[in-house]
Amino acid sequence: MIMISVLAGIGVITVITMVRVSEDLKRIQTGGSAVDTAAIDHIVSAVLSGPSFHMKIIFLIVLGMWLYSIIDAYRLGRKTESINEKV
């Protein structure tokens, strides 16, 4: 379940990013035959200014699930270790 959640979050981030890039490329292409460097600068500055609110939330969820999996693996290892010591 943890792996599915993390992969789903990464998938959503990838899809959102690809949709944004596709929309921006379409806008650049419909502007005419010449490449509009001002439009490209605007897009790059928007991307570099930071991710959207939704992307931040998804990233925090993925990070939380990753940290939870680390803690869970540690606890499970300790539990298995203590069982093996008793045997």
C-alpha cells in the first residue's frame, strides 16, 4: 500500500507537469511561426518561481509516506530481531 501511494503521488506530479508543459508549448506554437523568446522566458520564470499548492501537498504526502515506510521497516526489523533472539 505504501509503494502504491508513493507511486500514485509521483504519477500525479508527472501528469500535472506534462499537462502544463504541453499547454505552454501549444501557446508558444499558436503565437506564430517564430519562437517568442519572451513567452519562453515567462514560462521558465513561472516554473522556477515554485510549484503550485497542489504540487506541494502531493509532495508532502509522498514524503510522509516515504518516512512512514522507513519507520515501519525499522520497527518490523526490530520486532523480527527480538523474535529471533528468543528462539
